[in-house]
Amino acid sequence: MYETNYHRAGSVAEAAQLIAKAEDGKFLGGGQTLLPTMKQRLAAPSDLVDLTRIPDMKGIREDGGQIVIGAATTHAEVAASALIKSKLPGLSGLAGGIGDPAVRHMGTIGGSIANNDPAADYPAALVGLEATITTSKRTLSAEDFFVGMFETALADDEIVVSVSFPAAEKSSYAKYPNPASRYAMAGVFVARRGDGSVRVAVTGAGDGGVFRVGDMEAALAANWSPDAVAGIAVDSGGMLQDIHGSSRYRANLVTVMAKRAVAAAG
């Protein structure tokens, strides 16, 4: 690891000031991607600004029908939250399946979505649940926030402060994990709102990151059952392909995981 300067911010405003003064600074959330990259000398920020001790970025609460999660809240805290289990069981289950216990107790929801790994789990939940992201400068919908593989709409000095989720009538997540990393080779989040609208969001499979499957959404809005999506094939043309699975394999996994997610949602 190259030499770097470490700063622990006490507020969002202080974090913004620290990054503005840095020659090539990076914000530090859980560090589950950034720190290993630095250890391998693939990244060498001049300064690290730690966001994990900022009070305004911690905790889970209900506010005006929205479940608000601070960006510095860990995956383990999301998974264990009684509020999330009751209102958004799909999100609780998703958080509980991220990595291993060490990752879940260090990694944060804000760090994960800011990194936007194409195989990360949270993007599917944010898009599937129509979440909004509050930053140090503005509020964005999840679909506007995620731009592409490892890309978001965040400016270099912009900080994710919290994520807000509307309650869903039904929600669930199913993924086929890479056996080594537990990242999703295909993960599908399904959600049905009280008005009958449905969303199906996929992570881990698309070469542009998270995406929705409109045909599945329409089918589930008419008939909420695993059979409704069983015959819907996803085009393999935009799928990732690597040593772990071909694009056709991942396209098939999307259908399989969608069926499992709907079945689990009940």
C-alpha cells in the first residue's frame, strides 16, 4: 500500500471540506473494495476521508411512510433491523446474504452503491423498490443514480448521506452467488406495491449494471406467481460473460432467480 493521509470526518460538511483540500482524495465507507485495491497498489489516493463516524449518516428510521437508512449503516445492521424485516423483508434478506459476516459488519450501504459494482446486490433493491438517494447536494431516484458499470451520477466531491425506501406490499430477492466471492452472477429483486404496480430489477448479469425486466413486470402485475415469469426469456445480448458463466447462462439464471424471488415473496 502506498502512503496516504487518513482523516475521520465528524460531519458531512467537514468531510466535504477535507476532500476539497486533498490532492487526490477518496471517501471511505466500509472500505471493502477500496482498501483491498490500495493494498494491491492499484489505487493510491493522497487522502482518505472516513465517513463511518458521522452521526447524520447512521441509523434506520421510519419517516412519513419511508424507511430511511443512513449511508454509513452496515449490511449487518440492515439485515438485523426489525423495522426493515417487517416493512421490506426482501431488503433484509438481501443484506443478510452479502459476502460473509466480516464483510457485513464492515461494509456500508452507502459505500456499496457509490462503488456500483455490477455484481453488487443493493442496486437491485434500490431500483426494485423505487428508492431515492439523498446526497450532500441533492436527491436522486435510483434509476438516475446508477449510470453504468462502476459509474454513478455522483460528482467527485458528492457524498451519499441516506437512502429512502417506500414500503412494499411484497418484496424478495434471490441470487445465484459466485461460490468464491458471493457476488451475484444473477440477482433478481421483485417488489409489489399496494397499488398493484410491480418492479423486477436485476443485478450481476447485465453488462451495463442493474436493469429492469419490463415483460416480467407486466406479467406479474397481471398474475403474481412464479409461473407468470417462467416462460419469459431475457435477451442474452446485453449480458456479462466470463469464466464463471456465458451470457446465455446468465440470461437463463435471471428467469430462474425471478421465479425463486416471487415464490419467496409469497
